[in-house]
Amino acid sequence: METKNIMIVGVGGQGSLLASKLLGHLLMEQGYDVKVSEVHGMSQRGGSVVTYVRYGDRVNSPVIDKGEADFIVSFELLEAARWLSYLKPNGQIVTSTQQIDPMPVITGAAKYPENLVEKMKATGAKVDALDCLALANQAGSSKAVNLVLMGRLSHYFGVDEAHWMSAIEAVVPAKFLELNKKAFELGKNA
């Protein structure tokens, strides 16, 4: 199998590392060679965070270059737009519609860009945008956006839901398990 590439992008503290761990576990259980690489920006201060997940028969490097991502999974709308150049032609973006103001917007030096979903679609990108924060809150916690996104991403994989649930059970602490399973279901069925 040709190597597939997934970029998970967001802002520090949103749960992108758990999402990449979940994906890595799921894909390894499916028999793929998997490489996960975490690239931190100023994650502790709300800066951009990027994680690469690559899988296939044999993966030599964990890094994804521009134009190579089959999927971009984004926790925040501007981050999806920021990393758009990494998407392959016919690649898929799965993004939360949440907007978190970056520092230039907070200080008044810039405005948060408008109509980002439409602008990304205008480039030819396939964009699946969903209010993941509202669904996470419905599940019981705003911190469950990551599992809502994984539920949405599951539409694009030929992996049975039982395998997703097994991966969730393997990586999510027991006390948060039911909440996270509910978040996954809400994202999947949205």
C-alpha cells in the first residue's frame, strides 16, 4: 500500500497529541507500519501545534512535505487554512469551525480572516467543516473536540467502528472513556 499522510493541526492544549496517539494505535492494529511525529510550536502558550501521522506497508520518514497530506485534521479554522499548502490535490480537510484568535488578532494588529471555509474550497480543497466544539460540549466536555474530529475522520477510513472503539479504549483514561466514546459518535453521526 502506498503511504498515506495525515496532518493534525491546532492550537496548544486542544488535544491533538491524544488524537495522533489514537490514530497511530488504530492504524498499527490494522497492520500498517506507522510513524507519528510531533512538531510543537508554542503549544504551551496557545501557539500552533502540528502532528504528522504516516502509514502504509513501509514508512521510512515521519515527516510530511508540502503537497503530500491526504488529510488535514484541524482543531481550528485558521490553522486549517494556514496548512492548506500541505494538502494533496484531491486531499480532504476535516476541520472544526472553532475560531481561536492568534496573538496578532488579540493585540489588534490584524483581523481574523473571514469566510475561510469558502476560501479553502475556492482553491479546490475538499472541506468537511463541523462545529466540533458544540458537539464536544453536548458530549459533556469542551475538551472532547479531538474525539469529535476523530469520529468525523472515521467517515474517510474503511475501518470498522469496533476497531475505533478498541483504539479509544486503549488510549483514553478510563474515567473519560464514556464521554470520549459519546464525542466520537456525535462527530461520526453529525
